[in-house]
Amino acid sequence: MHKEKSADLAGWRDAQATRLEADFRAARAEHRQHHAEAFETWRRRNLNLPSGKENDMTVNTLNDLFIETLKDLYYVEKKLVKTLPKMAQKASSDELKEAIESHLGETETHVRRLEQVFELLDQKASGKTCEAIEGLIREAEEVMGEIADEQTLDAAIISSAQTVEHYEIARYGTLACWAAEIGNSEVAELLEQTLEEEKAADEKLSEIAEDAVSQRAAA
Ligand SMILES: [Fe+2]
């Protein structure tokens, strides 16, 4: 009888210890969670950061995709501000040189317009490496490096510049369309302005190319 009683007591003590241990763990987990939330609130307020992982942003919504594409284009335009002067320098015909230089001026405006778009969307203007433009420019440089004949080099420059223009036209067309879908007409308008200038630059390059073709045919 006495033995049974002490066994009961030991069992009761064990059960109590297990329960206390479980309670303690739960309280500790809750405490940690509370601290994590408090820290996150502080971090957002004081460091002015939108969410946890800024660098590996997950794209879930059309809005996310819009921002990602905007960063891609920002990278492209800034890259072109550096690349276009080199292309103009290599061009032989004055008409081509002038067309590229005038598009350089427009490209600087395109960078500023994208900055305005970022601002309208309360986003920090930042670029994200665009592998497509890197590839197009690398290819253009390779081709240009192999050509000695001036007229052929001009034809290669026009071809490369138009490939880049078409990439930009596709991107701006898509972004302008999404901006309208998201309901931001101010952003859509800015993107459409640039889109029109890209199209005009492309048409100008086509004209120069056609003139060169007729000149070669006449020669
Ligand atoms: Fe542009």
C-alpha cells in the first residue's frame, strides 16, 4: 500500500515536470516570437525597409513583375548611356553618327523618366543586371571588331542598334500596357512617351540603312 502510494506520487511528479517543461518551452517560444516581431517593427520604422528580404525579391503579383521589369529597363538605359558614344565614334557616315548622338540625348531623358516612374511608385530607383542587353552589346562589339570596311561597319552598327531598340520597344510596350492595367495612368504616359521615341529612333535607323542600300546599288 505504502509502495503504491509513493509510485503514484512519483508518477504525479513526473507528469507535473513534463507539463512544466512543456509550458516553459511554449512561453520561451512565445517570448522569442514577440521579440522577433518587435525587432521587425523597429527595423522597418528605423531603417525604412519594406520587408525582410530585399535582395531576393519574390515575384508573385503583376505589380512585382512590373518593378522587376522596370529595374531591368533602368539597367538597360544606363548601360546605353555608356555604350552609344562608343558606337557613334565607330560610325563613318555623318548621318549615322548624328542619329546615334541624338538618341544618346534621348536616352539620358529615358533614364530620368524611369527615375520619375520609380518615384511615383514609392520605389528606390535601382537597376538589375539585364543579361539580354549584356549579350546584345557583347555580340555587337565582337562583330564590329571584325569589320574593317567602313560601309560594312556602318551596316553592322545600324543592325546592332536596331536590335537594341527592338528589345527596348518590347519592354516599354509591355510596361506601358501593365501600367494601364494596374491603373496608373501617369506612369503609363511616361512610359509611352519613351516608347514613341524608341520607335522613332528605330525608324530613323531604318531610313539610314535604306539610304545606304540605295547608295551601294547606285555605286
Ligand atoms: Fe531608350
